[in-house]
Amino acid sequence: VMQSYRRDGGEQLLKMVNWRRDYLEAGTVTVMQSYRRRRLADRVQGMREASTYFSQNPKLAFQQKAVDEQVELLNLQRDFESKYNEPSFIDTSVTDTIKKLVMLAGARQTDDDAVRPLLKYDRSTRLALLSDANKVGKTFKVPEKRFWHIKVKALAKSQQWEELKKFGGEKKSPIGYGPFAEACIEQRIAPEIVAPYIERIPSTEERYGLFMKINLWAKAIECAQKLKDRHRLLQVRALCKDTRFEKSVDQILTSGGI
């Protein structure tokens, strides 16, 4: 099949599979042909023709749905490129489309010499970008947990801290608050921004590990004490390099409670 496709671009092969009523091959060849077309409109037309082939056989419902969704995604991406004057949406995945929309909401001007350049878009456009990210998630039925992971990482990577805080407070997070804290830590943001997310994590052990990552020794000591874990207390003492916390650990250990 591939050798025949390479020889004539698929034209003769398409005639053959049509004659044989091999709709899987016909649809597959048509998809391959469509991606050789330079104009997006021509490619979309080819994809629609492929969908028609797949629709002729009920057993090819999966292939038809995949092609239809790709057409819908391409049309949305074309609209986003026009709407936001950003020529890099087309041919990206659903995940990357969501990520790009969210990150654009925090994009900053590249020609600004300030230490922290001004935001590229006004508030209404930033809200539209975030709304379109939600729209893509719903349109393509992205699982809620997966969508939250994508959005949390994108907000942190684009340093939209207020928006991240707002998102985390909209409702109870279906992914917990560990991913919020981890995303912030990855961006090396100030501990006071990370700490509120860590405080919302039910697991004392997980809180301890995250407080250690950002050197919040007092909080780490509280967690270790709550866990009655001598090893963790000694770990804080060894790493903190601060006499105040060293004394605090010593007092807890000599009190006999652990």
C-alpha cells in the first residue's frame, strides 16, 4: 500500500480501493493525501472526504470519529490563529492547544526593557484565552483531572500566580493541591506563594516532603513531630544550617515525646 502511495500520490490506489469497496484503505489514503495539501481549507476538505469513506462501514466508526475530531480541531486552531494573531496553533495536539492558550494569557511583551515586561494582552483578551482553553477541553472531552494538570502547569510556567490561586479556589481540586505546589516549586517561586497549597494537602508525609523542598524548616518540624518521626526530625536538623531550628529539634527529641 505504502509503495503504491509513494509512486503516484495515492490516485491509482484510491481508485483501486474504491472499486474494491475497501473503505478503510480509501479513508486512510485520503487522509494521507489531504496532508500533502498546502492550503488548510483543501486539507480539511480532504479530511471530510475521508470521513465519508469511513462512514460507509459501521466498523470504522472509531476512524470516522478521529477524523471528524481532527477537522474540528483544525478549524478551531485556524480561528485561534486569526483571533489572537498567533501563527502556531495548527497541527498541535489538543493538550498543546490548551497549554498554548493558557500560557498566552500570561505572555509578556518582548520589546519591553523592564525587569518584568508588561503583559502582551489586555484583561478581556486574557480572559478570552482562558475561556477558549476551557472550550477546547470540553469540546474534546478532556478528562477533568487531565485538564487540571495541563492548566496548573501552564499557569505556573507562565507565572500567572493570581490566576493559579483563583483556579485553585474555584472548587475542590480533583487532583489535590500537590500538583499546584510542585508546579510552583518547579518555577522556583517564593515559598510564601507555595506554602498555602501545601497546607491544603491532607497527607502529613507529603506536606513534610514539600516543606523540605522549599526550606520551610519550622513547618517541616511540625509535620515530623506530628508523625512522631525521629529520623525526619534529624533530617531537618542536618539540613537547616540554622541554630534556631537545630535547638527546636533538640528540645523535641530530649522531651521524650518521640
